[in-house]
Amino acid sequence: MGPPCIRCMRIRVSDVLDLCAVGLSSKQILEELPDLEMDDLRAALAYASLQLNFYTTNL
């Protein structure tokens, strides 16, 4: 199992997040990665949020 990707494409969630982190707008990201749609960007952000908010009780 590799890194999480967008809709079975070889575009990693981290690639999308990296572009956000350096300041690209949604429009610029979609121009840079034309196979993506706005819903893909939202899904990448939602995935990252879920991963950061994951808590375990098995300490």
C-alpha cells in the first residue's frame, strides 16, 4: 500500500497539499494538475484534516 492518491490517479494527496502550502490558489492547482476537479481538492483537505484529528485510546 502506497501513499494516499486522488481517485485512483497517481496524484498523491501530499502533492496537492504541498501546492496549497506554497500558496497556489485552487485555480492554479487545477491548472497545474488538469486531471483534478475542485471536489478532489476538497477531498484532499478533508483527508488531511481527518488524519490530523485522529486520536487513539490505545496508549
